[in-house]
Amino acid sequence: MANDKKMNVYQYGDTIRLECTFYDFSGEKVDPEYVNIIIYDSRYNELFKGEGLSKGSVGEYFYDYTTEKKEQRLYYEWYGMIDGKPSLKRGEFMTKFI
């Protein structure tokens, strides 16, 4: 089966904004008790574990990440605890010389 998901590609050395919105089981935006972001390299080694997260409105968080000056595939993971249960969102992106 073909993967229809298009991966985001950014210029390396640039700053990108990673965003996440957390919802409860009723579909309402909610602020988790705990929020973190982890950025991994292509071998799932941790490059960054989130300090300095910013909050928009209820349930909305973002982090501005400055990429290394090299071509690579990176993964990110947002982690939140809502009512004592984990809530995860993962994604991936590429950095290239464009």
C-alpha cells in the first residue's frame, strides 16, 4: 500500500515551529497535567527533550526548533498526561539544503 502522507521538508539550519493540540475523550481542548516534546534522529536517538515549550490557548502548545546544518530525517513526539493517561502525537520531517 502506498504512503499518501507527504513529509514536510525544511531548509537545514532554519527554525521550525512544531505544534500540538491536546483533546480529552469528549473532543474538547484540554491542558494536560504534564507536556513534553522529544526530537529523535533517524535511529531514534534523542536529540532534544523539551524545555522551553510555549502555550497558545487552551490545549495548544508549540516549540521552535532550530535544525542542525545537515541533511537528515527527524522525528518528534509530543507527550501529555490527561487525567493520568498518556496522550501522544508523533510526526516526522526532513532537513535539506534547498
